[in-house]
Amino acid sequence: MIRYLAPHLRIESVLDLGIEQIRALGLQALVLDVDCTLKRYCTSICTPEITAWVKELLDADLRVCLVSNGREPRISRFAEGLGVPYVARAFKPLPLGIQTAMRRLGVQQRETAMVGDQLFADIMAGRLAGVYTILVRPIQPEEEPWFTRLKRRPEAVLLRWMKTASPTPLRDLQPHGQNPACAP
Ligand SMILES: [Mg+2]
């Protein structure tokens, strides 16, 4: 069970993921959560930094798709602003949204990473889909609805416990499947 909640990699922000690190992991595609990963929950606006980061990935021929449990109109507007495809109402932790995203992007499991802020949604969905998983620190989680905030305490306990299995520094990353710290 715990294997399905353990991210392969933990970072502060998606902005820490440069082209070099993504390539070092052997990844071709990032499947991105939206709320508290790319933006604050209470805004529909994308910061210039995130917009520039996504553009940089696309310019480097990396593929990007948003996968969110949020509703269609809100997520589609956000995705349009970034110029990337999306899957709304994904029902994470079910893996279906990520599988749909991979089909849409034309990529395989081993070259895909799910990046998100929640163990019980993003990381579990990514693990179930068989892709690499990257946990980011949530952006202003205090703005989230109560049902999401309920999950933060057990998440924090698990994360403290998992800290003992030291996260891999970005510079030591190896292609997906070859990283000793990453149980397949
Ligand atoms: Mg989120």
C-alpha cells in the first residue's frame, strides 16, 4: 500500500524541474496537476513564471498535459491559457486520467511523470498508472476546500515517515527505472 503513496521524487516547486533534470530522468512528458501545483486554489490566473516554464518545456519538445479533478470549464480555460491539452474530472487517485493523457500525448509509461501536490490523489494515481511520480510542496494549501484539507494531516505524517528514505538530490538523478532510490 505504502508503495502506491511514495513519490519517486520530492521537490519544492515545478519550477525546480528544468529541461536538464527532466531529460536526466529520461522523461518526455509531464502530466501536471493544476490546483496548488501550478496555481493557488482560489485563483484562475497563472503566474508569468509558470507560463514561461511551460513554454520552455514545449519549446524543448517535451510534452505536457494537465490532469485535474476540477471541472471542465475552469480547467479548460486554464489549459487554453498555457496552450496545452487537459483532462478534467479525472477522478484521481484513479489512473484513468493519466492514461488518457498519455494516449493523447503519444507517450509510454516509462517516459512520463505525474507531477502534483497530493499523495492521496496525484501520487497514488501516478503510481497506479505506472509512471514516475514527483511531489511538489502545495501552493497556499490553506485556501483549499475542507475535504482536501482533511487529507493534509495524514499526508504530513506519511511524508515525515518517508523522509527517512532520503529523497534523491536532483543532480544524482538517473533515467526512470535506473534510480536506486526509486522502487519500480
Ligand atoms: Mg492539487
